[in-house]
Amino acid sequence: MPELRRDPVAGRWVIIATDRAARPHQFQGQKRVPRGGFCPFCEGNETKTPPEILAYRSPGTHPNTPGWRVRVVPNKYPALRVEGDLHMRGVGVYDTMEGIGAHEVLIESPKHVLSPSELTTEALEEVVRAYRDRMLDLKKDVRLVCAMLFKNVGVEAGASLEHSHSQLICTPVAPKRVQEEMDRCNEFYRFRGRCLLCDIIQQELADGQRVVVDKEGFVVLTPYASRFPFEMWILPRQHTAHFEDITDEMIGGLAGALHEALRRLDASLDDPPYNYNIHTVPFVLGPVPYYHWHIEVIPRVTAIAGFEWGTGFYINPVAPETAAQFLREASWKREPAGVGTAASR
Amino acid sequence: MPELRRDPVAGRWVIIATDRAARPHQFQGQKRVPRGGFCPFCEGNETKTPPEILAYRSPGTHPNTPGWRVRVVPNKYPALRVEGDLHMRGVGVYDTMEGIGAHEVLIESPKHVLSPSELTTEALEEVVRAYRDRMLDLKKDVRLVCAMLFKNVGVEAGASLEHSHSQLICTPVAPKRVQEEMDRCNEFYRFRGRCLLCDIIQQELADGQRVVVDKEGFVVLTPYASRFPFEMWILPRQHTAHFEDITDEMIGGLAGALHEALRRLDASLDDPPYNYNIHTVPFVLGPVPYYHWHIEVIPRVTAIAGFEWGTGFYINPVAPETAAQFLREASWKREPAGVGTAASR
């Protein structure tokens, strides 16, 4: 019998319809394949991107030349522009404003790797640090309300360049889904006096069947109302509203948990396309007690059909309990060869 | 300069970022290709589907045999089941219930056509009539709250069988996006005293730059805050809350407008994958003054990336004014050869 489950954070219903697909390995078909060709993100090609905003580099090296480990540049084709005024206004029944905002690209390695799972945990730690440092800097711009950090891996997941990178978009208004999650979690807080996501962590750790990783202050779980097969959430155990308030110590824990989650995913589904996003509180709010930042990882192994688009109702053919077990049992190599040695093109 | 626009119905912001893609014909790459093989939806293969629920047939022919024009069967792999009780309950912080509901497939032609644009307008009229008749029948089941009629054309749009068909899912709860649209339109009504979608139709007809088709009581337009390139909405000019209240006369008008919209889309983008959905008021509500049923057509010519998933914020590289002009200027054949003659396999 299929089961309807409601995600308490987003408020959306999901159909867990396990009759429709028998085995997790049916989702292994969507493998990422290197495409080759010229890559503007590789070390040595620094002049092919806009000038860098931030880079973690070896001592003595110069901006926009080799010697960096993580490099942040403006998006060459930005969806939003930094310069100008918002000029918010109505057009009859509609609302509009100028496309002010920031759109940056975080290049995660000087080598041509396709996924963070190919990096060392230490290298991924610097990527996470760059996420934080860029958010802290952009937060100073009072026009910017929200930061969305996201990552597309594979063409099917929307990546136009395969070299592993993340993107950061800061918008002058709160996106709809961010506002909805804030509202729902705030309602829960007013009623129960606790953070909903803290409650979820406690319930999931006590139950255990949807927990994939639990280490160094971070929990990786397949959410109860997973929209997609093998969807994972990565949450800090300790309540924190804003991602950018992450401490140096927590950065190490997050990098470790994220690394293990992605390596288990890549091992389970044979390098599938995926997205991840950081869900965090808008810049304009303080350290609210009702929302808890986290990362949502979405493997792109099923097509999103008309039903999902029309309704916000999802049909998921793999129960999250099954997915968690499969991910826990994945035989993943404990440590990659390291980007400095084997992962060159 | 990119522009932020808010969809007043759904409340979501969209970035119209026309710098990112120069010309509409860049989106023509995603062509639907016939895959061949055995098709359970073709005339003569009636025993390969579950027994029919409804069929419009020639006099003297028998159920589950040839002689039909439109045929409705239960989905062989239903996401929801008709039998049983809802048994709504909590699981700690979560909500769950049994997956009760209806999941039907509407087969649109006895011949192996890939898109309704290959049908005659008269044949499409019978498809629309089947949509209505099935909704009216399912509305009698008091457990069912909402009807979602949707169509997937092409593998990229989630179609698992290419033979042109639609699906109808009825759920025991209102999906999130349906509820949100109702809430927002109700708020507008309380403030302005008019239906928001009636206001939109009036403003768009007066403006004209986003109107694609305007005939026989129906308007086809590219919405002001289009999420996707070439997104289209098809609306009845006359305020009607429930799709299933459509009159026989309006069915002819809708089939004509839908047919022309899809044929212009297929001609403009060279047979792209797409979805469409009927947005209508939940069964449990009366003929409310604040919501207006309509069809949303979503071409699947760009990948949905992490930003869209995480935020409900969309980046659209084609301005809807440009898309509307392209669709209006499409050179489409006025009438297909007809399914009875040229469209056999």
C-alpha cells in the first residue's frame, strides 16, 4: 500500500509508492560522464574567468595566476547584477524590480574533478570555509536579503561546466520556499516552544532507521517525507540559525559529514547527477530560535513529471528507510587518492 | 539588466535573465523521438491494460476491444489506491496516512500519436470531455479532495510510454501548491473584491504583448513571471472556479485553444518535451469567486538546477514577451492530416 507522508518543514505531501520500483539499483543508470574539452576552471586558465573575488593560495602566488586551492569568481553570465538600485514597483497586478544581487562561482579544486567526493576531506573543508567567508562578506550589503548556496553536479542536474564548483546567489527578496519554511518552523515554535528541526534530529537519532551518518556534531539522514530516491539532509546537531555563523571547528565536522554522504551516494548509485543546497535563515533575521540551517542533497535519478510541477506533491518510488540502509551499506573507499596525485585530467 | 518579476498567483519570484541566451531557437535541441516497440495503449492491445473505466466507442463495439476513440483505464502502477481507509495519524513530529486515491490514465487516440498536436481538434475535444467526465465521477467519492490532471510528453518530461496520454490523480489532501494558490487568490479577493486571474486576463488583453491566442472564449498567454522559456497558460475568459463545470460549448473552445497552443509550441521548438496541468479548485469547495481554473503548459527545454529546487526561485533566460512573439509568428500547419489517415505507425 502506498503511504502519504508530510514533510513538516516545507509542509508538502509526498507519496511513498514503493510498489513502482523494486530495487535501489534500478536508479544507477544516470551516470556522470566526463565530456572533456577546454575548461576555464582548471589551474592555468585563470584569465578565462572574471577576476577572482577570493582565493585560498600558496604564499607568494599572485591573484588570477596558478597556486590556488579554492577560487571564487563572479559568474560570467550572472542571473543578477551587483550594480544599481532595486526600483521596486507595480505593473498593474504584477510586481517587479531590477535584478540586483550577487551571483558568484566557487571553484572547488585546481584539478579537473567532477564531484567533491573526489577531493580529500581537507580540501572539502576549504570549500566549506569559502562558502562561509563569501556569505559573511555579502551579508554586509544591506540590499541583499537571502543567500542561496547551491551545487549542480552533472548535465541532468543543470551543470553547464563539469569541473566541480558551487554557486552562490544572493537575492534582494526572500524566495518563496525559504519564506514558507521560516513561516512553518516559526508556527511550530510558537506552539511547541522548540525548533522543529531539533525535534526531527532527536526523533531520527532515537529511531535510527533513516540515519546514514552520525559523527563530529553532524547527522546525515534520509528525510521521512523524501521527495526523491536517496534524498539526504545534513544537519548540525547543535541548533544554529545561520549557516554563516559556523565555527572553524564545525567546518571540519561538516566537511567530514558532507564528504562521507557524497561518497556513499556516489558509491551507491554509481556517480549519479545531483544537486545540493544550503537552507539557511535570511541575512535580515537575527539568530532565531525556530529555524536550523541544513544542507539538502537531491540525486537526479528520476524525471520530474507534470504531477510534481503542478502540485508540489511528489511521488517517490524508494522508501527513505530503504535508501538509508542502502547508503549505510555502500562499500565506499575510505580515502580518495587525493587530487594532487591521481585526479589530473 | 535582469529583471525580477513576481507571479501574483503562486507568489514566487522569477529572474528574467535575457542576457544568458540570445535566441529562442537555442531551445530547439530537446526533440521528442519515437522509440518504437510494443505499445499497450494502441488499438488492438486492450488486454494489456487494466479493464477500461470509460471509453467513447463506435456503436456496437464491446468494452476492452477495438472501436474506441478515447479510453480511460486505471494506472497499472498506481501511486495511490482506491481501496481502504485513510487512517490519518502522527508519527512523532510527522504526519502520515494511507495512500488512498485514484490514479487513472486517459489514452487520447487509438493510433500511436506522440502529442495532441497530431490529433484533429475534434479528437482533442473528446479528450477534454473525458477529463471532465472522469472528474465528475471521482468527485462523488467524498474521500477525494483534489483532482490533478496532468500530461507528460517526452521522456525528459517524465513520460514512460510515448503514446499520447494524460493522467488523473485524485488525492485525499490538498497539495501544497494548490492550497497556496487558493490562499493567495483569496487574499487578493478579500482586498480588491475581484478574481486575480480575471484581472490578469483583462490586463493581458489590454496590453497584448504576451497574448498568443485569443479565440472562442479562451486566452493563451505567456505569463508575466514565466518560470520557463515558452511557458503558456490557457484560461477561460469567463470566470469559472472548477474545471469540471465546463459546459459542452466551452469544451469546443478549450480544445481549439489548447490545440492551437500546442501546435504553435511544437512548430516553434521542433516538438519539445513538455508537461501540462489543469489548475482547478478542490472538489470540497463550492464555486468560489476568487479562483479561476486554467491550464499551465511547461516546455522542458532547460534543466532545472539546484537554485530552483532549493528556493522556488526560477531563472528564465527568455522574456515571455519574446516567447509570445515567437509563438505568434510560428508557421504551423492549420490542420493535421488526421489520425485516421497519416498518423498510423
